[in-house]
Amino acid sequence: MLYQRSSALFKAAKAVIPGGVNSPVRAFNAVGGTPIFAKSAKGAYVYDEDGNRFIDYINSWGPMLLGHAYPPVVDAVIEKAKAGTSFGMPTELETEIAELAISMVPNIDKIRFVNSGTEACMSAIRLARGYTKKDKIIKFAGCYHGHSDSFLIAAGSGAVTFGTPNSPGVTQGTAKDTLLATYNNIENVKELVRANKDEIAAIIIEPVAGNMGCIPPVDGFLEGLRTLCDANNILLIFDEVMTGFRLAKGGVQELKGVNADIVCFGKVVGGGLPVGAFASRDEIMNHLAPLGPVYQAGTLSGNPLAMAAGLAMLKAINVDKGLINRLEEKTKYLHNGITDALNKNNVTHTINRIGSMISVHFSEHAVVDFDSAAKGNNETFKKFFHGMLNEGIYIAPSAFETWFITDALTYQDLNETITAVEKVAKML
């Protein structure tokens, strides 16, 4: 494929935007080459500025659960824009989407909307500290909760890709209040709790990790965290920015039957627009201003265009009783096809999958945490990425990312993807 227009646009962008991109992983530094500049997208496909069509497995990093330019979402945004794009005042729409989200998600009474998943997680941590009157938090190596200072301690995804898991600009004072645990290792978490008795406000986790590839929790791990938190007056925060409304209508809480104290949302909840949210029970959420002392605010929070998109998306998910099963079946079909294609060509790999999230790791070992994810063969991944791109398949330009399946994918699209894997595998 030719990428002349994308190359020219990238050169122009680098003159005025740091690295030519507004989010580091987009720069293709992890895989080499020139990033693809998107021009449009529809359904399961994204089209670049050179006119190339790609079957898209990024899907805007997760929110396009029903496909790009999903008509009810587009129509809702257009109609709402005609009445005004922003007011800085409350609207009825905010209450409507809040009521729907609360009806879909277990164990929450109130929800507050913000502008991104990063903002949701940052606010959840502040709320947890204010509620418990304790300072320290536990996060897991390889989990990514946005670029707030508290989280850039051995973070996954972009931070790992660029070799700076402890970002300059994060103070030592902030770092000392963030304790690092090993994902899927409950004994390690217990050790941290014992060593910091009565000092930990919250444990924050991606209940299904998506920023070191897709890594599901092992049996008993989330349950163990819940028990540990209950015994030590620690709040359990589920970062469901990726998994919320995707793996089940009620997210991982519903899927695994484990309740969190605070849940963070993003991606799907905004229907593709910049939306995040955090939610909890009344006694915790009532600590937020203006009811309580924990301050959090946002001029564009609850923006009517974003709320209209999110509401249209959640309504569509809520009424479609077969959606989650269809997504899971398509992901399973893709998993089996990729496995057969790679095995046929003797390519060492392991695949992780849960619901509509899947990742291919070029490793001979099971991938259960950050250390095992980091042992994958990155040179093989680079070849795989560019081979798939040249076959018209767009996957994340980093080995530390999950693929997101959309309902807009047809089985013909999946077969085309599997055929591309088989062709690329011969070159690995």
C-alpha cells in the first residue's frame, strides 16, 4: 500500500505538534514507519488519507463497540448540536444518561461524568483518599489508568513502549504514595497491605488488563482483592474504561460477580466522544462537592454533544439482548482462526481472550502479568504489525495493547483477517 499523503501529513504535523501526534502511541515509534492518518471511518473499516481501506481492530481504542459512524450516535450528536454545543449549565440529558448507566451497572447509586478516562481515574483516587482519610494507593505494574501523576509509576502501554515507566515530571512525593503490585498475584498484594498497615486508601486495577495486551484475571484474584479490601478498610476501584459496557452491560462487576467500591468508565460510555465517568454508592459519592469536601469540577463535563452520543450508545447496548454473545462468538472465531494460521506456520505465540477483547503475544509462555507480557518477541510483533497493515488490517501499533472487536465486523471480515495472518505468518 502507498502512504504518500500520510507521510506528508506526518512531516507537517511534526513541525507543530510534539512528535507529530497528540497521544504518543500513535507515532509508530514502537513498530517503526510512518503513522497512518485517518480520513474517515464507517462500520468495521477506517480509510486513510491515501484512500486505503483497513479492517479496524483499534476502533478508537475501544469505544466503537457498534462500529464507526453508528447512525443513532451520529444522528443524536447532529440534532443536539443544532440546539447549542455547550452551556456550562446542567441539562436534562445528564440525568437521563446517569439514570440509564446506574440501571445497567451493579452496585452504584450515583455517577459523575467527566471528560476522559484519565480524569475519571484521577478523580476516583482523590475521592477514595478523601473518604478514607488515607494517602497511599496500590496499582499494578502494567495497568494504565491515564497520565495523572499518581499512575505513571511503572505504567503500561505508551509509557512502556517509550521506555519511561517513571515519567519525568512526576515528583518523588507522589511516587512514594503509589505502591506497585504484580497483576494476578494476590500474595504480593497482601504483602504490600501488611507492610503499609492502615495507610492504604485504595487499590485500583483494570479488572481485565488491556494495556499489556489483554490479560484476564486468574480465578480467585478479584475475589481475593475484594476480601482483602473489606478486611483492611481499603476501597477497591475498578478501572473499567476499556471493559465497561463492553464485556457485559454491567462490565466486569457483572461478568465476574465481584463488586467494586468505585468504578471508572470511558470509551463506550461516550459513544466515541470524549467522555469519562466515575460512580459509587451514595455514602462515597456524597463526599464530592457540592455535597461534601472532596473537590472535583469540569467546565465541559456533561457536555450535551458528548452526553447525546453516550446516551444513544448505551440505549443501543441496553436493548440488544444478543450483542454481548455475538461479540464473544466473533472474537472466539477470530481466536481460533489466528491460532490455526500461526500454528500452521510454526510461529511461537500465545493468545489471550475474554469477551470482545483479544491479544496475540509472540511468546512461548502464558501471559499473566507485566513481566510475562514483556518477554514477548517484539521484533516478531513489528514484522507482524507491518505485514498486517500491508494486507489492509489495522491493529494497535504496540505489542502492549489489546485488539477490540466491534459488532460491525462480518464473518467475511474475520476470514479476510485470518487469511492475512496466514500470509504474514509465512514471513515471520
